[in-house]
Amino acid sequence: MLQGKAGQISDGFHLSEFVLADKSSFILSPDKFGNYTPLLLAIRRNLDRLHP
């Protein structure tokens, strides 16, 4: 299972934190990943397939 939190932490800066089933987590943000939007869309698409 994957849980996520997303939000705007300041004007113009967004991030998404994902918490995995084993309670480990990772942060996805546009300043670290130039392909932030496609990554986020791919994660959402795959989650939708797992949990329709």
C-alpha cells in the first residue's frame, strides 16, 4: 500500500511525500526531478490500476 501527501509548502514550491507499506517514505519534488509531473501522473495511473 502507498499513501501520499501533497501540498504547497510555499509560493511556487510543491512536493509529494509517499509512504510505503513498510513505513519508509520518499519525497518527490520538482526541484529534484525535472520530470516531476510525468512521474506523478505515472504513479497515480498505476495506483488507480491497483485500487480502482
